[in-house]
Amino acid sequence: MSGFVSLVGAGPGDAELLTLKAYKRLQQADVVLYDRLVSSAILALLPSNTQRFYVGKVRSQHSVPQQEINQRLVDWAIEGKSVVRLKGGDPFIFGRGGEELEALITHGVAVEVIPGITAASGCSAYAGIPLTHRDHAQAVHFVTGHWADDEQAVEWEALAKPNQTLVFYMGLNSVGVISQKLMAYGMSRDTPLALIEQGTMAEQQIHAGTLASLPEALTTGGIQSPALLIIGSVVSLHTKLAWFKNAHPSEAPAHNDLQ
């Protein structure tokens, strides 16, 4: 009997942001391989008899090598199991979903991809930061903040142009370099930025500052991963557009503005 693999986006953390199709696959799965950024609230949705395996990654430290993850997906599918590869955010946005899909297709495994809400759209929405706005930004860039210690690989000149929003994934340890590079290529030192910690969750924290004046929590070590970095004029709207705080004051994330 042939099995089936679903590459599923778990979204940024809030379990209610799962798509209906993602939820159905979690209920049907025999085996679930999940990443570090999949929230405990989402894992709690799994039936008690579902086999679950943690295959998370931290910077320069992988609990299971990517090649082994690929092979496990193939092997369990060949055994006839219904397998879910559960990834934080969206599988195709800095999630290595393309690599896993390629491996599965190469081995003739039946597979589907179920998109998830990526961290950029989920965290920015809960923080009251529109990624595009007619008066602030006509473009948005998603950029990895993990360059294997080679920041020269980034097109800084293009990113420093005005009227756009920059979103850096996995950029917590690179905020200093990012801010210095953007200012060196002409971006104003007063450009607002926000680090969103634990985005979309009750524990969410919004640390706001500018390129020249980074949030104090950065220097005190007060920000923990996962954290998403947003840079651009749109960040200045986050206090005015704090819909989550106004709609659910008991659940609202904190705002720590740098004065």
C-alpha cells in the first residue's frame, strides 16, 4: 500500500490561524514530523495515537540532518503511512519545503503542499504593521537574516531604497549588521524598525526603535527567538493600528517603544 506525504504550513503560532485543510491532515496523520517553531497549541490538536517526531533546527544546530528528514519522509510513505511534515509559517518561505518536495517527487512519493500563513503576514498583522500602505510602502521584501556569515550575499543597495518594507526572517543575531549595512547604503538612520517576539501568541512582544537606535532589549539580551524584524515607514503605524490590543486587552501583546 502506498502512503502519502503532506508538507503543511503551521502558520506563525496561533493555532486558530491554521487552514482548514491543514487541520484535517493533522487529524488524519499516522506520523507527524514537526519543527521548533510549531507551537504547543498546534501540537495539542494532534490525536493521542499520532506518532510525532521533533526535527527542529536552531542556528548551526540541527536535531536531525536535512537529508535524514527527507529519507524518513520517503521511508514512511513507502510503508503506507499518512505523513505530515509540519513546518512553522509556510513551507515555501525559508522553510526548505522545496528541497523536501523535490526529494519526495524524485522517489515517486505521492505528496501535496498545504500553504500556511507566513510569519511576515501573521506577525505584522497582529502587531498593527501593514506591510504595504499607499502612503508608506509600495513594495515588500522578505529576506533571510541567516547568511552563513556572508552578509555580502545580500543586495543591500536595493534593500536600502525608499518606499518599501523589509522583513528579515531569522535576523535576531544579525540586527546590528543589518542596520549598519542599510545606513551605509543610504537608508535614513531614523527609519523605524520593530522586532516582533513570539508573534501572534499571547506572549508577543513588540520592540520598536530605529536603525540608529536599536531596541534596548537587544543590548540587554531580553529578546528570545523566534523574532521577526520589520524595517520601514510602516512600522510607525503600529501604535495607532494596535487592533489586537484594543479588541482583546486581556490577551494583547506588549509594546516596548524605544524613546
